[in-house]
Amino acid sequence: MVTPVNPPPLDRTSPQHLTDTWRELAATLADGVGVRVLRAVYGDPRAAAELVPRLTGRQATGLDPLPTDPAELAPALLRERRAEIQTLPDDTRLLLLLAAADQYPVPTDAFLRAVMAARLDTRSLDAAEAAGIAHAGAGGVVFRDAWTRIAAYETASPADRRDVHRLLARVLGGAGETPWRSWHRGAGAPGPSGRLAAELGSAARKAAAARRLPLARALAERAAALCPEPSEQARLLSRAAGYAWRSGDGDRARRLAAAGAEDALTGVLALRAGNAGEAFDALLAAVVRAGGDGGKGEGAVGSVASGGAVISAVDASATHLLARATEAAIYTGDLRRLREAARVADRLGAVPPGTMGGLVAASDGRYEDARELLKAAAGRCGPGGDPTVLLHAGIAALLLGDHGRAATATIRAAVSARARGTLVTVSQAMEFRAYADFWTGRPRAGEAAAADALWQAHATGQDNGACHLQAALAMFSALTGDSDLCRERAASARSYALARGLGLPAALAQWALAVLDLSSGRFAAAAARLRALAGFGPGHGHRAVRHLATPHYVEAAVRTGDTRVARVAHADYHHWANAVRSPDDLALSARCRALLTPGAEAVDHYRVALDLHSHGTRDFERARTELLFGSALRRLRRRTEARDRLHSALEAFDSFGAPHCAAQARCELRALGTPATPTRTGPGSPAAGLTAQQLLVARMAAEGATNREIAARLALSPRTIDHHLRGVFSRLGIRSRIELVRLIAEVDESAGG
């Protein structure tokens, strides 16, 4: 008889168990909240698992900011770490306190100088090293983790903390160390002090000008804590919130903003994480206020609007606020309200952004005026410029159909934002870069870039931007033929967008579903979706998206025999294409005319379209035009040219990774009695047929990650990951993860060779 072996007891403190617990809890949170939770607790899964049950319902859904005080984030973990610190000798605790004050919350790199000045014996650190709490490193003390460092600071008495801060302030005497010295002077103060508050406020401005936004935020926040005058304290809190927001600390920014709100800051936060309609109202009020005081107010307007320096001229501050108001109108889809902003700008003598004037002219039907205004805005895309100006240059270029310039401008906006420390602008620039990637037939690169930007948007608390990126990812999924993922992403984007009045992502998600229907041969469904865009008002649809989708609507309408409304839509689209003179827009207009023209008369229009495509950048739409032309030629019994056009379209769709469109081309070739060229996968690249998302999932699975772990890392559902892996196995012709590991290794080996 075999004696049963009892399994070992579950270790609930093991790293794997803590990670599993956190993954399960993360699945209960709204999109993006899990990313912010993990960031708030310094990546510690135990702290994350402790925080989630403590969140309010509004925090768990992203409506309210997360806590920022360590004692609120993970009190049990912090108590445990403090108990460990308290077992150490007094001399050891003093060294750990000094090291922690030098690192948290502002790193000042003064520990070794302070040790020498106070003649402390660093051998006392041996006890901390023996306990596994910390050890000496080349630049000072290396703590086991962030929570141990916080505990080393929090365990000390307030008097001891003030003493070490004053010691650190004394040794920071270099000419370029003023902001850090001021920080420690403020942290060592026993109570309110107007003089110290003024010193810290000045240091915050210098730190911001030097593009050290986290330091500027800490200085301004400490200045507010020391300031005895309530109105000045509110201004300092608004500045701290502005610095926090631009550096990517969205939760702290929202908490600080609640204590010192100003219209400019309220508008910016609402634009990226609230109701965009309310954002427009707040931003316009801030424009009026900036004009009323001569633009010399130095609160949130100065700290939020541009590069961090104080804004002193009315046209500079008002222009940046008007740019934000323009973005709010773009996100809502209520372009008519831009007329109101334009009137305010004219009354104040402020210079509005070219995108504002261009969109106002376009919504009035003055397309030639719109072209000139947008061209001027698009031309301001030189390297190293202001991220806001570069972002608007990209938007203007997209409206003009200049996708090469749009890609350049948005990339430069992201690069400039990183260089200035304004991380919050990076993901916003990538939102609009996604359009250029889609239209130029780069779905895999575009999807990967958009997925990375989605994580950044979530991490920095920009839920509205994340919604826009989800809609863009839905469009990429439509292009790459991943139907389930397209529908999941579109549903997520539309649900959020409709609740926040975000007409742009709502319309883009609807367009993505229509593209999926169109490429899958569901023409009536595509026509219905695109026709509905015309009836959606601001907050639910978007006039610009409806206009850009006109070529797809015309195709779907012709396929279903309903061309009356399509002809009207094409007439307006042709007017715009003629005005902006974009080869791509003119090509698509010619394609629409070909679709609306019966019989052999359509051939010349198709030839004009392809000739114009050769001067443009929309490679995917060129392939779509070749597919439609080949189909028309087949019906006209021009078999040889039809075969050539269809083979060309098929080759393009295969290279784009667009299987649904490729299937349509193969179907047309079979109708000709011509064998279709199979999808090619290079002998050295067995995964060449996978989409960017499938390849990413495959790599994670090959590295041993479970479906749930992959889902948490990519902010997707486990069901979607399972669908991806089934698609990977099907395309690669494998049945197990063992085979997947081998194939991914071959891919890496081939890439390395």
C-alpha cells in the first residue's frame, strides 16, 4: 500500500503567491488603474495586493486619484519594514536615516559628504548588511527595496529627521546645488516660515527651468506646507500640481489640484482624464483670465502651459491655452465651439494656433482658407521645438493628408517632450502618430508603438488618451484581421468615450469596426456603421472622422446598391481633396468616382487614382484601389490586366499582414481561374505571418508567462490572450508551447544572424 504524500503547505509569503494574488486583484480594476497601482507601490506585488482592497469604488474605476502617502499605500508592509529597522543598533539606524533622507523623496547625492562632515563610522552599516536590509555601495547606501528606504526614514523621530536634513543642507554648498540645498533646508524647518517658503518657491522655478520637474514639484509642495499665507499656499499647490502632471505623476497632480485648483490646471486635467467638454470651458476661462491680467499670473498657467518657465506675455500663455482648448474641441468633436474660442482670441489680441483657425474654416466650408492655415501650422515642425507646437503641426499635417510630415512632427514632439521632462506629452504625440502608421500601411510597427503609448498613458493617468489609443489599436486589429481583438478594443474605447463625451475615439472605434466589416465582405454592416457616423453629434461622433471615412463609405454603399447619400458625401470629399491638393485624397476621390461610375467608364478613373497614389504615401489604400480595379477589370473580362492588378494587391496585403483583404484578392483571382500566390514566409523567419501583437504574446508565452500574466502585462483579458495563442499555434502549425519555444528561438537566431 502506497502511503499518500501530503502536498507542502502553501507559502502565502512566497514571491510567486504574492504575484499571483496581485494578478487576480488587478483583473478587478478598471483599465489602467492596475498599471498606476503597481507604479505607486514601486513595483512591489505585495504592496499592490495590500492596496487594492483599500481602494474606494471611485479609485478602483479611475474616477478618483490613488493615494500617494506611503502610509496609505501599504501600511502593513511599512509596519513590518519599520519593525526590522527598529531591531538595529542606534548608530546603524542613524546612518540609514541619513541615507534615506539623501534619497527620498528627493535624491541629492550628498550622503558621503555628510558622513565625512559629521565624522560618522560607516562600519555601523555592517549590522544592516547582516540583516539583509541594506549594504554599502559606491555612492552610498543601497536599500533592499523602496519600502525599506521609506521605513528607515519614517522610523526616526521628527527631530532626528530635521537634524539630518540640516546636515545635508550644510554640505550642499556648490554653486549648482541650490535647489537641493533649499529642499533640505525646507525639510529641516520645524514649522511655517514665509522666508523659507519664498526660497523654496524660487528654487522650484529654477528646477523647472532646468527641466527637473519631479524636483520642482517636491520644492513647490514643501513651500506650500511652510507658507503661512492661504492664497499664496493655494498658488504654490497649483504650481506643484502642474509640475507633477507634466512629469507624469497624474495621481499626485490630481490630489494637489484639488487643494489649489485654477482654471488652466482644471482644464488640462479634464482634457486628459475627465470630461473634454468641461475641459474646453475651463480652458477658455483661463484664456480670458490670462488676457485680463496681462498674462503675468504665474500659477498653473505658467507651470502647465509650456516649457516650464514662467509665462509673462499674453500671446504666449493664451496661445498655449488656446491650443489646449483646440485639443478639447477635437476630442469632443464639437468643432463649432472653436468659433467661440476664436472670438475670445480676437478680442484679447492673442494669436490662436493654426489648427484652430483651420478647423473653423473647414467647418464653415472655406476649404481653401483652411488649407492655408493648416499648411502654416504643419510647417512648424522643426526639430527641438515646443512639444505643443509640434503636436499641432502633426495634427495639421494629418488633416492635409501629409502623412510623412505628420509622422515627423509627432515623433519630434515626443522626443522634445522627453528632453524637457514633460512625459505627459509623449503618449499624446503617439496618439496622432498612429493615424500616419495606419494610413501608410505599417500596422505591425504602428500597433507596437501604440501599445507602448497605451501603457504610458495609463501609467501617467491620461485615461482619455488611453481611450483614443484603444480606438487606434482597434483600427490596427481591423487591418491585421484580428476580429475578436478589434471588437474588444472598439467596445472598450466606445464605452469609455461615450461616458466622457469623447467624440473622436468613439468615432474612430466605429470606423475600425466598419473597416473590419468592409475587409471581411460584410458590406451592408460597414455601410450602416459609416452612415451612422453622419448622425452622431459631438461627444458621440466626429465630423472629421466621418469625412476621412468617406472613401470607405462610398465603397460599402456601392456594394449594397445605395449610392444616393454616397454621391453627396463624395462631392464634399472631392471639394476638400481639390482644396488641399493631397495626392492621396485626390486618389481616393478618383477611386470613389470610379466606384460610382458604371461599366467601362470607371476604368479611366481607376487609372487616374493609381497614378495619384504613386505620388502619395497611403500604401494600404493604394492596394485597396488595385483590388477594386482588378475586380472591375475581371467583370469587364479584361483578364490579363485584372490578374496583374490582383496579384499586386495580394502581395501588398500579405506584406502589410492584412489577411482579410488578402483573402478578398485571392477570391477574385480564383474567380479568374488563376492560382493565388500563397502567403510568403521567409525560410529564416517562421513567425513572419504573425501580427505584432501575436508575436509579442508568443514571445511572452515562450518565456514561460501564463495567459493571466500576459493579460496583466498587456492590459488585455485572458480570453483575448487565449485567442491570440490559438491563432499563433494555427499560423505556425504547432500544438504545444514546447514547439513554440523552439520556433521563437529560431526567429531570434535568424534575426541575430
